[in-house]
Amino acid sequence: MPSGNPTVYITRKGHFSASHRLFNRQWSNDRNQEVFGKCNNPNGHGHNYEVEVTVAGSIGPDTGMVMDLKKLADLLDEEVLERFDHKHLNHDVEALKGVIPTAENIAIVIWKILSDRIPDGRLFSVKLYESGNNFVEYRGDRTA
């Protein structure tokens, strides 16, 4: 058994498919097309997102865990995946109303949804993969 009280990081991964349109209502159609390109398709476009939620904390002396991973899995499923999966993010997800649904903004919204719901430890990061090559990571308002 490790000595001291080290910080350990546990991560749960989930997947959801969703569509979105990158569009700034304050800009002209030409400006939106110039900035967002094919991501500005008026009918939207889709991604198979992968999200990783990492919780940091000390190992509980009675459980040997930072947090029960089953509880983290249930929380991710109920609060994020069910809310986002097979939705048009601009229209169907209340937490994204009026927000340009970039990967950056989606990660921040997921953080806001989960940050107060973690029963043990603390939310350390939300990593959102929009594709195999593009992802963002948000760690709250802390500096990197």
C-alpha cells in the first residue's frame, strides 16, 4: 500500500454521436462561411464524439478507490451521453442554446454539467475528441 496521500487520476470514457452547425448569428452568411467553412452547413454536420472525464483525488482508505468508476460511468451516461447522443446540438441541447457548439464550448458545458456532481474527489478534466485527430481538453478555470 502506498505511503502518504498521493493524488490519483481516474478516467471514464464515453461516446456519443451528434450533429451541429458552427454559425455566429451576428455575422453575415459570407463571414460565417469564410470562418467556419463546411462546418457552417445550414443543415449541420455530424461527429462521433469521444469524451473522457477525469477525476482527481486521494485513495479512500476503506475502498482503495478515488471514486467508484461505476458511479462515474453512470453519471457520464445520465448527465452527458443521454443528453447529447443523437441530438442536433444547436437545437436539442438546452445547455448549448445560444452557444456556438465548437468542441471547446461543448467541453466547457460538459464540465459545468458534471463539476458539482462528482461525489468523491474533484473533476480534473474533460477531454472531447471531435475526430481521431482533433480534440480539446478543459480543466475548469484553473491555469494550465
